[in-house]
Amino acid sequence: MADDIFDVAIIGAGHNGLSCAAYLAEAGLRVVVLEKNHAVGGAAISEEFHPGFTNSVASYTVSLLNSKVIADLELAAHGLRIVERPVANFWPVAKAKAQGAGAGGLLLPYGLAARQAAIGEFSRRDGAMLPAYEAALDEAADVLRALVLKTPPNAGGGLRQFIKLAGPGRQILRHSLNEQRLIADLFTKSVADFLSLWFESDMVKAAFAFDGIVGSYASPDRPGTAYVLLHHCFGQVNGKSGRWGHAIGGMGAITQAMAKAAVARGVRIRTGVGVGQVVIENGRASGVRLADGTTIKARAVASNVAPKLLFRDLVARDVVEPALYRRLTCLKSGSGTFRMNVALRQLPDFLCRPGSQQQPHHGAGIIIGPTMAYLERAYLDARIHGWSRHPVIEMLIPSTIDPTLAPAGRHVASLFVQHVAPHLPGGRSWDEARDEFADLVIDEINAYAPNFKASIIARQVLSPLDLERRFGLIDGDIFHGQLSPDQLFWMRPLLGHADYRMPVARLYLCGSGAHPGGGVSGAPGHNAAREIIRDLQPGWMR
């Protein structure tokens, strides 16, 4: 084959694009990955945002990274090291430490007995219910894990696809009726309704409900948010389910290792080259045209950008029939997300757990969202005003377990904030409002830890608009499209195109907009590569 023609051109060097590229190259295909930014990684990058202070810029925690992808790409051999958080999560309360149940907030460690004891401070009944709840979620997560690395069936694809479509149903029907009810609950109910089946304490329900709204511009009362909770439960860290981890050096360590794995297999990676258009000839994708006008020829194109952005900006409108084009460009997106990184002189000194010397709760996911009503108001505020007046915030302080990120005695914190409207009311731009909302976020944390604001040395702020401009996260959507019931499995991104093949021949989707969805997993890239290999290299077997 001529040197200037590739088998596959991949748009975007995020973690799924790199995962896809490595698998394709292992099958003997000639692959080029094209990244508009000057570093690989997409939203999974690490960056020095202030002299001496480095942090994960957008994605910020490890849990969903697929163990098969880690092993197949030999990421540990390429420098990836993942450590576990010492404590899972901490929900502070904005009051001084005092005697009485719950005065120190809710600190959830690992280990069932310890978690029961912590929850028992708020409700003895809820503590007693925890084993059954966690067992039920584990069982449902096992069902989901069995589907993560499978290609969903395509509706309308004939008898073979119909049989394939029936497969997951048969698998579910093998479970008992109670187990089937559980799975149905998780795929259809709101996280608020689902948790009310198990728990009575408002703070306990709010603690678990957080995972149902992460990355979702939604109220905990919206049907389908129970699935988002489940989506965040099927991950593993170092072979342990239900754990949260940190990549030493930040999330960029994952994509740097993936890039090394891809290059070692022969992938060519080009950075600083934006793709302006997918070239389509005779009804087939035949390469891409770069922003500078250069054409790169390929037998196939795989897109690691959101499907809504792909068809809005990179595929000529007249090559897809109008009704289908309208559906693709109207896919639901927007995760209500605002990201900040801050450099700190000292650790937060929480009113409910005093002290700025490192304690177990400083190594947890620190979540401000103490009641179900708080979570609900945060969403309603954003819908009405454009942002939450009292936002939901998850703060991680990774420098407590990774000294490479900050100077000795100093720290970095990641702030994952919800909810914000992707587009502000009244025509106001996020460029105007960014710092105003960032100040509000800092004030909110300060109400729980009064030394926080004064300890800030520097900050990095990313609005939904910044996330779209920099990383191609359309509408600031961290999942490339909402994880709603109508955009999951055989309906992700769209019914009839769930098998990674887009409605243009030899154009594929390899990013989070495809099954199994968002999070730093590498699974969409893994799965898309398998389908591309079947089409381009049908005799190859791994």
C-alpha cells in the first residue's frame, strides 16, 4: 500500500481513540491518529496549571478503566501505576464538630462492616439494609459488565440481529423474578425512587444519589438516573470492585501509556492537526481533510468525537437522509458540568472535622450535596438561572496520595461541579460568567471549610463552553451524549447504528458516544476496533 494511504484514520487522540488505534495496529492495519490539540489525551490529560502544580485537567478519577484494556495494551509496562483512594467518599456538614449522630459528616470507608457503622450513625435501619443493597448492586453490575465489551445488536438488521438482540433478554430471564425486578428498576427508575426502596435517611440517600447525577444534567427524580448510578458501580481498581483510584501523575498518565502502546504497535500519531471534514466518495468515507486543507486518505475513518458534533461539523449534510441527520444532530447532550483545579497552601479545615493536617477524609472524594432537596434545588436553579446557587461539588485532593503533583507541603484539588446550563439564559456567554460562578463555588466550599478560600494560590477554570472548545465535549457533555434510557446499549447513539458503524459506509464511532458510554474505560475504542477489523481484516483472529 502506498505510504500516503492508511487503513484507518482516527479523529481524536483521547483515550478511546488511542485504545482503538492500538487494537487496530495489532491486527496489522496501518493507522493514523489525528489530534487537534498539541498533546494526546483528549479530556484525560495532566497539565501544570501553575508553576509546580500539576493536575488532571478534565477527567479526574479512575474506576471504569477496563481491566482487559489495561492488560491487552500492557499499560503498566508503559508506565501506568494506579493507586487506590484510602477512603471512598466524605460528605461534610456545615457545622462545628459536636456530640451527636452525624456531627462529623458521613465518611464512607471501604469494607462492609465499616460502611455499615458509618451509615448506622444516621440510621440503624439503613446500616442494616446496606449489605442487601450492595449485594443487589453488585449483581446488577455483573449483568452490565457482561455487556460492556460486547457489540450491541442493531434494530432493523434482519434475523441475525434479531437473534443477537434477544441475547441480553435471555440472559436477564435466567435470573430470578426478584433479580429481574431489580434490573428493571435500575434501567427505568429515578435514583430517588430506587434509593427510597432501600433507605430512610435523607443524607444516606443523598450520598448514594450523587452517583446517579454525576455527569447528568438531571434531577435525582428524573427517570433513568438509577442507571447512571449503576454505570458508576461496574468499575474496578487493581482488580477490586467498588473502589476508586488515582493514576500517579494524573489522568494523563493513562493516555500517555496508551499512546506509547499504540506507537509501539506502529500507530502514527499527529498532534496539532485539526480535522475539518470527513471525505466521502461514492457513499464511503475515504479519509479526512485537515483544517489546513491537507487530505489524508484512508480505507476507513473512526471518530472519537461525539456523534452530534461529528454530523454537525464534520460530515456533509447531504450524505445522510434528512430525518436521520436531524436525529443525529438532536441527540441529547449536556452534563451540567463545570471543572476547576486549584493550587492550595494547605488542606481544607472542615468545621465538622477540624484540622488542616492530613486526615483520612482528605484522601476521599469530598462531596458537597448533603440532602436530596439540595441535589434537587441545584438542578432546578441551573434550569432557571443558568447555574446552581448552591452547587453540588465533588472535590478530590490527589496530592494527598501523589506527591508528584505539588511542592512539599502544598496541594492540588480537583473540583467537579454541578449543575450549570450548557447555554446560559438571556444570551449571556460563559466567557462572561465563568469567573463569577467560579467565585460562587469557592464560597460554597468555604462555608464548610473556612480556610479554603484564603489557601488558594491559583486556579484553572473550565466552563461547559471551555470543555467544548478545548476537548470537543459538545455542550460540555463529558459522556459525548447523555446516559438516558433512550441513548443506551442498542439505542446508543441511535437505534439502528449501535454497532459502531455510522450511516455512512466505512465511517465508525469509537468514542464515548457509543456503547458502553462515558467514563475513562477504553471500552468503546476496544469494541469499535473489533468491528473495524471484521470489516477490513476479516480473516484476522486474536
